[in-house]
Amino acid sequence: MLPTVDFCGLKVTRLILGANPFGGFSHQTPERDKTMIAYNTGERIKETWQRAHAAGINTMITNNETPHVIQAVREYLAGGGGGPLQWISQMASRNHASMLDAVDEAVAIGAKAMYFHGGLTDDLFLRKDEKTLRSWVERARSHKVPVGVAAHVPAAHDWVDSLKLVDFHVVCFFNCGSVHAKQGHKFRLGDAYRAVECIRRLPKPCIGYKIMGAGRIDPAMAFEFAFDNIKPADVVNVGMHRGDKDGMVEENVALVQRTLGG
């Protein structure tokens, strides 16, 4: 297994397998999105999880609403024993009556931890809507699972941290989301430096994501920069599209082992 940390009471490898490619969220082009969706059938998704576990990863992250992805999660975790990968759920509620219902469902499926989608946190931050965030966090806490927030700009994380509500933060290395002056996708290297500064000042554990700029940065350089700059108990979440290279999961694990001196 890759090196692990105690992440809010969970034993988590410092590399987590993400899922944006599974759902066709390339952050590149619509054509690229379609290619990812066509490749990542439910069976291929589950095969990728199996290979990740065999390579030394023990945790996966997916969203809770892309239909074929969440169905794969259900099938993978069916039987009550779990995985063997443990699932952290990225939470949204477009397919649910409310976020509270979405939280209940994710726990019922088998989520070991959860965090709220960065776009939702961005919106709450812009409106300074502490009440709504507090209600979501309290619902997750009622199930005794660690709860965090993602966001696309450091200021949103600083606001959440000031409220002393969550157990962890999921920090985007690039301001590519909904707070970026409403200008759509932006990948600027300077954002990565501000992101790791944010991670280091946050007292809670962090998951770094989009460390490769959605495929724009060499993986070896991205892992080196991330692990050199995040806190020792922090981890990274990386989506891997085997349609580009079948052995991508194993190659990324080897890069992390080499980067961490394993």
C-alpha cells in the first residue's frame, strides 16, 4: 500500500483515485467529455477501482449523482462489506429532493466521509449563507461521518474555516470554477501557489485536487509540487482516464511512491 495518513479517523493513502473522467468532466472540450463517457462504462469503472486497490490505493472519490457512476459505486459496495476501496462522496443535490436527502442516501450506499461540491460552497461563500452550510454539515455529522467542503478559491475556504464547522477541506489547485469572475475555466499556474499557501494555513486536513490542471501539467512535476507543498497529513485526489493509457493507475502510484521516497 502507498503511505497512509490518519485523515479524520480514516486510514487514507496519500493518493486518492478521483472520478471526473468517469463522468466525462474533462475540463477540456465537449468532444473530450464524450470520449471519456464512452470509455468509462460501469464495468470499466469497477475494473479501474480493482486495479487501483491492487496497485496500493485504498480510497476513491466520486460524485453522488452521475447515474452510471453512482450505480457502479452501489454495485462495488454492495453486500455491506465495502470495497475494498473506501468511498468518499462529493455531494450535490440536483437529483434529490434536498441536500439532506442526498446526505442520507450517500451514507446508506456506504460513504465513509463526504464533502460538498465546490460550486455549491462557492455560492454559499458569495452569499455568506452560513445557515444552509450548517444544516448540511449537521446532517452529515448526525451519521457520524467526517464532513468537509470543496471550493475553487482560497477565500471560500478561509470563510468556511472561520465558521469552525467542517472536519476537512478539499482545495482546488486552480481557480477554474464558479467564483473565477464568472469567466469559465481558467488554469493559471499562479493559482497553484495560492492554493498550497491556503492548504498550509488551514488547520484542518486537506485534499488537494486538480493538481495536474485537468491534464495540462506533467504528472511527475504535479506530484512533486503537491507533496512538497501540502502538509504532511494531507492527501491528493487524482482522476485517471485509462482510455488514454491503460496502465495510468499503476504509473501514477509508482510516481507517488518515488516522490514520497517509498
